[in-house]
Amino acid sequence: MTDIITLSDPRVAAVLVDECGEPLVDVREVPELLLDGRQATDDGAYALLRSGVLGRLLQAQRALPAGLRFLVVEGYRPPGLQRRYYEQYATTLRAAHPDASPARVRELASAYISPPEVAPHVCGGAVDLTLCAEDGTELPLGTEVNATPEESAGACRTDAPGISATARANRTLLREALTSAGFVNYPTEWWHWSYGDRYWALLRGRPAARYGPTEPPGTEPAHRDGPPPTPERQDGPPPTPA
């Protein structure tokens, strides 16, 4: 069995970012996709994705069997919200594992919620989603979206044993459609897929990520060291995961 690379792995943080400058766009303005409200925020950030990610998501949906659609649960997450989710979960883990070192707590936390500095959601490159019928009825995939490792007994892992044959088949459909469009999965969460972020770059062997952490539209961007962006380059209830 291949070891899982978690988001706390130093190799993820070591990936360079060559910010391409793509804007965040609103999934609510794309009628081809269904958007769920369980992670809705007043500012609508949950419905945002980088434009390139949205295009690939539409491509992946076209690869699904007739009668099936994606149900998008969450896309972009502002850096401050990501940090709050991470610290809440880390606090819970420290209480459950009082002898664990800070590095071990970080490793455990990262199996479910990404450290803010490398979080795929913070760059607008990640999407949490599931499968549904045309009327929005969700298909069985073994656990609820955002199920923790503790409450699901590990069934939230994409390749977890012990889930039903129907759930396994539905996860396979999800995987085949999304990987065909260039996405990578975070293997501790069957619902979490990303493109263009540091984790994607590491798994795909790319020299740099296309997307770095970004602020919500209308927010003054943080100071950015290094060269300017190169747009011409091609290529619910807290805590909430990755």
C-alpha cells in the first residue's frame, strides 16, 4: 500500500508558487453545476473557484455517466477561516493526545484540515464535492462529505476498506471523471479534489504550483515577494476538512 502524503509533509511546503493570476469566479453563476448550501457563508466565499479550476470541473462533469452531476459543497476558503478551522481541530487533537509532540499534532491535524500556509482551499484550487442525480439527490459514497476520521472510523479515506460495493463504485466514477480533467485527490478525504495548488504540483511532478494563497475579491492583496504574476503561463459545521 502506498504511503499517503499528507499536507503537513515538508515536500508540500517546499513547492514553489508561480502565481498565474487567474481570478476567483462564482459557481452560482454557472447553471451547469449544482451548489449545496451546507458550507454557505454570508460572503459567498464558499462558492468561488479559480477560473481554470471551474473550467476543468465542467470538463470532468461532462465525463460522468448520463443522469449524474457534481454537487459542489465548498470551494475557496479565506485564509483567516482556514486558520480558525485548523486551530480548532488541532486543539481537539492536543486534548485527545496530550503526550503528542507539536509535529505529531500537526501531522494528525493535516490528515483532515490543512495547515493554512499550504491549504488548497485558500488558493482557490480545491473543491469539495459529491455525486448526485439530476434532481440533486445525493448518491451513497460511504460517508457524509466532511466526515472526520474519528466519526467515520477511517471510511473517509478514498480507498478505505469496508464500504459498500455501491459506494465503492460511486467513488470510482468520481475519481475517473476528475482525474481525467487533471485533478488530484487528497487521499484521506474522498470528496476533496484540487488542481494548480502545491499538493497538485508535488503529486504531478510540476516545478511550481499555479495558485498561491489569495484574498477574497475586493480585499487588498497581501504583500507578495518575487516577480509579478505571469498570466501567460499555461498549463457546515466546523471543523471543516482540508
